[in-house]
Amino acid sequence: MWCPLVSIAPAVRDGWVRVSGIDPKGMELAYGRGIFYHYAVTGTDALTVLDELIGAMNARKAAFAGWVRSVPISPETYMHGDLEADREVAHALASVILAGLPGVDADEQG
């Protein structure tokens, strides 16, 4: 998990990349908390981070729609991935996270 973050550290330092971290256990990412532009431990904070990322993504899509075919990469125009893929990832992560909760059947999360 840390190797990709170390490999992009210069881009983070220079403002080309903003990394957000959601750490439900509050243990995995806490060691490097300072590198995250947004960091969340609680479910409420995680939703806030995700809402901010989706808002930023949608604003950039609207700003570039009809004007450019490819997004110019700069510290001002960083982009996030495909929303539908992000939703699928979120669903998969929710299944993994919820599987450990008492009384929750991960197969019924859908």
C-alpha cells in the first residue's frame, strides 16, 4: 500500500497529486496521515471526503466538457476516475468492511 504512495511522493509534494485517505480502522493510514489532502476515519468523515471528491470531479468535468478532448494535467486540474467505476469500488469495499460487523450478511449488501 505504501509503495505507490512513495512513488508519487514528489508529485504530492509539488502539488500535482492530491491523495485522499479513508481509514475505517484508524490504523492503516495513520502513520502517513500528513500526506493526505483529505483524511477520514469515521463513516461520517468518509462520506464527507467522498462527497468532496465527487463534487470536485463533477466540477472539472463540467469545466472541460465541450472544450477539450483530453484533460490538461496540472496542480489546478487534477482529475479523479470514472464515477461508475468508483461506485463499483465503493460497493466492493462496503461488502468487505461490512462483512466483519456482527449481524451483517455481506452477501445481502447490494
